[in-house]
Amino acid sequence: MEKNLLKYYIFKRLESVGKHLSAYPNDRKPKHIHGLRLDIKMIKAVFSFAGKVYQQKYDATRLRPLFREAGKIRVSGISIPMLASDSGIPKKLISRLQKKEDLLVRSFISNCSKYTFLIRDFRKEISLPEKLPGNNIIKKYFKNEIKKATQLLKLKDREKMHRYRMKIKKIMYLYNALPPEIQKKIHLNEAEIKKQEKKLGKWHDTYSAMKFLSPGYLLMEESPGFSNIKEKEKKQFNALFAYLRKKSLR
């Protein structure tokens, strides 16, 4: 089996983060914000796996400031267009939110060089075992993670639904990092997981927009626009919960 597979996988993800950081100040395309956050999530998934199977600590805490600042822009970029499409949300409010988003973008761009050095330093610190653990250990890891994910659906709870979404994404990030011969032994229902991810993503976009608006603008809660968003989220959540309770990841 190929040596240093996990280490080289993380190096590729860090290389991708660097490319997104280099490109974003020039074109400000949302795909770079989304891409670098996705890369960091993949790194965190591998570290989580490695920590459990090798019983050592692998920490991505140093990437947290970059991840969080990019996350603010990501949520803003998804939420504002959704809110702007609702005629019940005042245009003045949308304008204020757009100005805040612009400040976030400017601040992020001003720190891109700092984040680039952060990525380079972080790369130098990475040390992982050369070989993957045995197949039985890997299979047991996936079995336990799937069980944990499924248990989150016992209660009809939005935060647990959000955690379920993060769990299955983490499962797939790691699964895709493994060689095909190992993937075949894990027996994931890839088609079903992709379908779930799509449904979860649509719900989460609405849920995020609702949360994005409500904390700073509580007076909006009685407006038609906010009521529309809450009703849309409620319908999506109820339908999603009913669907997921009937499906299996394996």
C-alpha cells in the first residue's frame, strides 16, 4: 500500500488552500472562499480519523481563524441573495448587510498574505504515520461514525440536524481520501449520501439565512419577509427529518 497517503493528501489540500488565497484578492469569486473552507474541512476530517485510529493528537486549531473568517463571508454570500429575493425584506436592510459583507471581504483580503504564511508554517508541522491502519480498524471507524450520525436523528432538533450534516460530510471527506480498494470494503451507500447532502444543503442555506438575519434585527421577526423565511425553513426541516428517518447510509 502507498506510504504517507494521509500526509500527501493533506499536503494537496493545503496546496489548494494556497491557490484559493492567491486568487481571491484578484477576482473575489465565492468559489475560492467555498473551496478553501472545503479543503480545511477535509484536513480536519483526516486529523479526526488519524487521532482515533493512531491514538495521537492531530490538531488543526491554527487554521481556525482562516476558517472562521472565510465562513463569515460564505454565510453572508449565501444569505443576502436569498433575503434579497424576498419582497418582504426592506431594501435598506439588504443594502446595510451588503456593506457589512464588503467590509468582511476587505478585511479578509488584507489578511490573505498572513494566511498564506500560516498555511506554509502549518505544512511544516505535519507528521503522520507512513502506513494506514489495517482494514478492520478502518471499517470499525466508519461503522462507529455512521452509528453516531444516525443517533443524532433520534430527536427532531435543528442543531442535531446540523451536526448530522457535518458528520456525514466528514465521513465522505475521509472516504474519498482512501484508495479505491479500501473504499470497496467499507460499503457506503454513496448515492444515498449524496442525495442527503443535497437535501441537507438546501435546508441549511435557508436555516443559515434565518439565523443570519434574526440576531441583529429582532424587530424584523413580525415582518412578512421574515415570516416567509421561517415558514420555508419549517417545511424544509419537517420534510427532511421525515425523509432521513427512513434512509440508511450503508
